[in-house]
Amino acid sequence: MKTFANLVEEVQKPGRCRRCGGCVTFCAAINYGALTQDPDGTPRFNDPEKCIECGLCYMFCPVIGELEEEARRKALWQEPMGNVLGVTVARAKDTSVREIATDGGVLTALLLRLFDEGRIDGAVLARGSGPFSRRPFLATTRKDILEAAASFAGPPVARDLVGGRYATFAPAISALGEQMRQGLRRVACVGLPEQILTIRKMQVLGVVPTDSLYCLLGLFCSGHFEFGQSGRKRLEKLGGFAWADVEKINVKDALHIHVQSRGVITIPLEELDFMRRHACRFCTDYGAEYADLSCGGLGAEPGWTTVVTRTPLGRAILADAVQTVVEAYPEADNPRAGDQALEALEQRSEWKRARAVRDGESVGTGSVAAV
Ligand SMILES: Cc1cc2nc3c(=O)[nH]c(=O)nc-3n(C[C@H](O)[C@H](O)[C@H](O)COP(=O)(O)OP(=O)(O)OC[C@H]3O[C@@H](n4cnc5c(N)ncnc54)[C@H](O)[C@@H]3O)c2cc1C
Ligand code: SF4
Ligand code: SF4
């Protein structure tokens, strides 16, 4: 039976740990206390003696191929980029939601609708904890859901520009422990592709509390970007802007930096490898392929969200939202909006997969199928 000690050798030491929190959350959730997580999300042994060698942490890890076939069946996954029942470009009807959202505010609108209708009693989300950094938490009120809207917001205040690290990632899975403590029975979970895969694997085994998750809402992902002071300087130089003037950053086809009085500065993702997390080089999932619904700004006009319907549950959630809180891109303005978004998603998914295969080979680690 492989255990956390094997994760250390096979995942952490080669720099492939994505700090998704899956291994620790499950272990901590059942009070074994064998594992703990550093502030930056890195898992480590807290007390190796308490490890009962059940092997579950190893099986859930998204970098490891275990349970992947079963997770694929559960998510109706198919080649080349997961199940796609439809692609819709949409935005929240409520302009006050759109104003605070990352793209079209579809996720926030959906979550509010599910909450108001009593179909969920909470949601695992991430909210701002400083400039361009977020912390996972369990939202249990409308106010919580609204506070968590947007992925990366600014502007940073002056003291935030000195020192500190900016990071786009938040280990959302760790908020599942809180879900269990509070005993919520119907919870939505928003997460990055690798987090959704980990949860699908947990669902395969019916592990508590994933049996209480109502739906999995995925975010498209090109990678996790983190940067300290020298990285910020390099980015300022690349884009010709000053951090003090940044209002918002957004990742889509490129990095879009909204700068006061200058509009949007765009930097190609290919130029950002210096701030992309090493482990993301081996990740093949762009479109949150194991989710019920996946969302991103890619392929949509600014202020709109591309939504991929992947499961019958996702289809039902979106169909209800389109009748109530969300509006689809007007067909009269562009009847091909959904098709164009799908094409953009196909291209980006292929781009990410090809890079992961290339990088996996170039470091001599063999297959990337484990992702
Ligand atoms: C690290 C990261 C990388 C991304 N990369 C891309 C990309 O390459 N291409 C692309 O098209 N889109 C990407 N996205 C998704 C995009 O930024 C938007 O979140 C998505 O388009 C939904 O927009 P919205 O306006 O509908 O969502 P909103 O209404 O703004 O809601 C966003 C929801 O996501 C939750 N959330 C935000 N950050 C996190 C996080 N780190 N972990 C878990 N939940 C979170 C918030 O709590 C909120 O509920 C990325 C998001 C993240 C967090
Ligand atoms: S990728 Fe996730 S599950 Fe795997 S070792 Fe890292 S934190 Fe644990
Ligand atoms: S690319 Fe995105 S989903 Fe993949 S490991 Fe990095 S942050 Fe996670």
C-alpha cells in the first residue's frame, strides 16, 4: 500500500505537488493528525506515527493516476477534453454582480440562485486575503458568496507593494474540512481543474464529506502564478506599468492587467513562465474537465463568461439560471459566440496538454498521464 511517504518521493521531491490540499484535508478531516499543511499549502508529515497507512491520500492525489479511470466514468469524461454537452457565453443579469465579478459574474449569479432556492446550504469558495491573494473558506450566507466574487482584484494599497508574495492559487479543498465540522449537507464547490479531479476521486470512494457536495463548478486554468518583489518588478518592466496603478488582473488567452487611466495591458502567457508554478508545467487539464460546469473568460468578450456544460446536473443548473439570473450572449449580435468559445477552448486545451507532454519528457519523468 502506497502512503504519504510515497507522495513525498513521487510527487513532492520532483516538484510536482500542486498544493491542492487533498491529502491533508482528508487525513485531517478524520482526525488522524498525521499530516499538516504549511502556510504556502505544502503538505508534510505532522506525526508519521499517526499514519495508519490506509493509502487514501495517495489515491486522491491528482498527480497520481490511481482512481483516474473511475473518476472519468463518474464525470462522463471523454477524449479529447472531457465531456462537452454544450458551450454558452453568458453573464449575470444583475449589474451589481457583474461589477464585482472576474468576467461575466456567472458563477456568483449561479451560486446565489442555488442558495436562494435552498438547493445548497453553502459553497466552498475563495475570497481575497490581501492584494492578489485568496484564501479558501466555506460560504454560508449570500453576503459570503458576494464577498468571494472575482478571482484577483486590486488595487493594492501602498504597503502591499513592499514585500509579500502575490499568488493566484487557493487550496479550496481545505475548506471541505469546515463543511464537515458544520455538518452542511448540500454544498457547491468552486475549484481549479486539479481540485475538481481530486474531489471526483474522493467521490468515487464515497468519502465524507464529498458525499454532501451538490455540484462541482470548475474554473479554466492556464497555471498558477506567484511572484514576489523581483517577479513584480520583472512584470512591470514587461508590461510597462506600475503596480500602484493596477486595478485588476485577469487570466484568459493572456494575462490582462487593468491599469488606471491606461486601459488593459496584455502579456502573452508564453512570456510568464518565470512566475508560473513549476508543478503546473505537468498539468494537462485546462477546462476543468471533471466538473459539472466549467467557467472561464477565454473565448468570450470582456465582461462575459464562457460556460461549458459537462453533466446532466450542470445542464439543469444552467438551464434554470438562464431562465432567471443569467443572460446568454445575444444571438442577434453574434450567432457563433458559443462556437467561437468552444474553438478557443479546444485550442487552449491542446496547447496546455502539448506543453505538459513536452515538459514531462524534457525532464525525463516519463508519462504525464498521471495528471
Ligand atoms: C488561478 C486561476 C487561474 C485561472 N486561469 C484562467 C485561464 O487561464 N483562462 C480563463 O479563461 N479563466 C481562468 N480562470 C477563471 C476566471 O478567472 C474566472 O474565475 C471565471 O471566468 C469565472 O468568472 P465569473 O465572472 O463567472 O466568476 P465570478 O462570479 O467572479 O466568481 C468566481 C468564483 O471563483 C471563486 N474563486 C476565485 N479564485 C479561486 C481560487 N483560487 N480557487 C477556488 N475558487 C476560486 C470565487 O470564490 C468565486 O466564487 C482562472 C481562475 C483562477 C482562480
Ligand atoms: S498534489 Fe495535492 S494530494 Fe498530491 S501531494 Fe500535493 S497537496 Fe497532496
Ligand atoms: S495548471 Fe491550474 S489546475 Fe493545473 S496544477 Fe496548476 S493551478 Fe492547478
